[in-house]
Amino acid sequence: MKKKRRISLSTQINLIFTIITLITSVLFILIFRQTIRSFSLSRAEDNFKIYHNYLAQSFSETDETQYSQYYSYAIYEKSSNTIIRKNYLPYADDDLIVLFLANYIQTGNLEFNKFSFLVTETDNYYIVTVADGSYGKMLEEPVGGIILTGFISIIILGNAIILLWSSITVERIKGLQLEVSKLVQTSYHSPIEIQGNDEITELATTIDEMREEILRNDEVKQEMLQNLSHDIKTPIAVIKSYSEAIRDGITDLDDINIILRQTDLLSDKVKKLLEWNRLEYIDEKGTFYPVDINKIVNTVANNFKYKADATFELNLDNSYLVGLEEHYYTLVSNIVENAIRYAKTVIRITLKDQKLTIYNDGEHINEKFLNQEFKPYETGYKGQFGLGLTIVQKIIANFNLKLTIKNCNPGVAFIIEPLD
């Protein structure tokens, strides 16, 4: 396949600027020249009338009449049918005056061919002035020349400025492209540095923030893999050792219960890992629907009531929260499971006006762990590892909810409510 020829960004910008400038300049010149032409014609007409009125008022048989470099005139005597005084410019002659007067007397028309005439009639004379439009053109031409020169200067100067600006901008974009291309080579450890205070700088800052987020996520994944490996390795080792002991007849078959407990523990960890991974592929918000939280809480409480030493106390209205039912079940289960770990006597769950509160009367959480961003398998309160609260926070973010964790007197409360 033939590769298409690439046009540089600076060339595109200059081309677009030139085209826009030319189009607007042509339109403006046409409009402005028409306005100047109308203005010039109006001024020329007024000046023509002034000159003619001057001739008519100052004329006498003996006095000389003032000449003009733009207008011709003639004094036509009726009795002799002759021109007794005249001042012709090259475009006028006796025949033109006589021909015009004959046409004027018959029709009253003050225009003949490309000439304009003004006539004042006395008892004995016709006073005639002739204009060929040269005065109007004289007024119009300098302005048109100035406008044309101005717009040519604007186009040249504008293109020079745009060329300089676009060259600098393109070089900055190329610099950003080079910095981005280095990211993979340096494993995202090389920061992006672009000078300036505009959208390109903001884009560079955003990309650098993305780079830092990739590094943080990579660190979290590495820590998670290490902790997960350690967390899974222990129950596997226990299962293996007890299985070998039973096989070799070293221990009783009753120790099979230890294997089952470790299997349940391992199964629970795998289940949470799958839940956490599934949240990465959650549906778009358009597929969300109102979920009956009362039903979810009752189901979770019934599932855990025999696993907890504490008593469940429920006070629930019929509030609904928008999202996906299976994810709300996971959210409530993880918080309740966390509460079971620390509760002394009671786990109290309240639902009122879309505000879900899960309280346990256990020890306070250290202030540094309150409302923090929980990372997968990060060492948390009392050195516990896990994915539970990480999953909770991810669901909270996906469903546009707010999670507040606060120490009560006594105990700890997890509060979930809509952001809006």
C-alpha cells in the first residue's frame, strides 16, 4: 500500500490561516470597496453640483469663469445657437455639448453615454457642466490601494507570526511525543517535563500523572502478588502436611477437619480475588438499576449469624440504591465479615433514607486507617492482610457512593450513602 504523504502540523496551520485570511479579506475588500465607491460617487456628485452652481451664480458676459481640472463647461447662447465660452477637458467638445443639449431639451435627461451633465437655463443662455467620473475615481483609488496594501501586509505578517508560533508549538508537541515514547523504555520511571503554561503543558502533566498512577498500580500488584503468594502458601502447606500425615498413619482421621478449615480459608481467598478482578469489568452505568438493600442485608445477616459470636441487630427501611445486586451483596458481606472479626457482642445494621450504617462494638480503628484508600493485601489494622475493604471501596466508587468510617463510643461504624 502506498504511504500517504504527511503534511506537517505547521504547514496545515499556515494553510488554514492563509485560506481564512484570503476569504475574509476578499469579502471585506469587496464590501469596503463598494462602500468607498458609494461614498466617492456621493462626494463627487455633491462637488459637481457645487461647481455647477458656482458657474451659474457667478456667470456674466464679461467675467471669466473659474476653470476645473475635473469638469468641463460651456455657455450656449440661445439667440445665435453658438457656444460663446467654454473650458473643455479632453473628453468634451462642441459636438458633445450640442448633442447633449438637443437630447436634454427633448427628454430632460441629464446623462449621455458615460457622461453626466448639469444644466442651468436663463433667458439667453444654457450653462452646461460635464463630468466623466474622474473625480470619483480619484477619491476612490488611493483608499483602495491603501486597503489592498494593508491586507497584503496582514497576510504576510500574520503568516510569519503563525509560522513562528506553529513551529514552536509543533516542536513542543514533538518533545512531548519523544517524552511519551521514552516511558516504555524506562519502565515509566522517567518523568515527563514540558515547559509552558498552556494546554500542551496540562496534557504533559496529565500524562505524567498517568505515569505515576501506572507505577503505583504496578507497585500494588507486586505487593499483592507477594502477599497473596504468602497468604495462599500457608494453607496449602498445612493441607499438604496433614494429608501426608493421614496417608502415613501418623495422625488421626479427625485431623481431616483441619484440612477442611484450611480449604475453606483458601477458597475464601480465591473467591475474594475473583470478586476483585470481576470489578474491573463492571458494566456501564446505563445497565444499573435500583437494588433492594433491605433484602441484601437480611440475606447477609442470615448467612453470617452462625459464624459470629456477636448478635445481629437490624433496623431497616425499604430504601433502594442504584447499582447491581450481586455487587451490593459483595459489599455488605465484606463489611460484615470485617465487623465479625472485631465485634465483641453486637453488630448493628441500620438502613434509613438510602443511608446504610454497619456498626460493631469492637475496638477503635487507628486514626491513620480511617477513610484511607485501601490497597489490595496491604498491611492494615492489627497487621491484617486482605482484599475485603479494597473491594468495598471499588464498588463504592463504581456506584457513585460515599463511604465514611468513624470511631464511635464504643465501636466502629461504616456508613454508606449516595454522593448526590
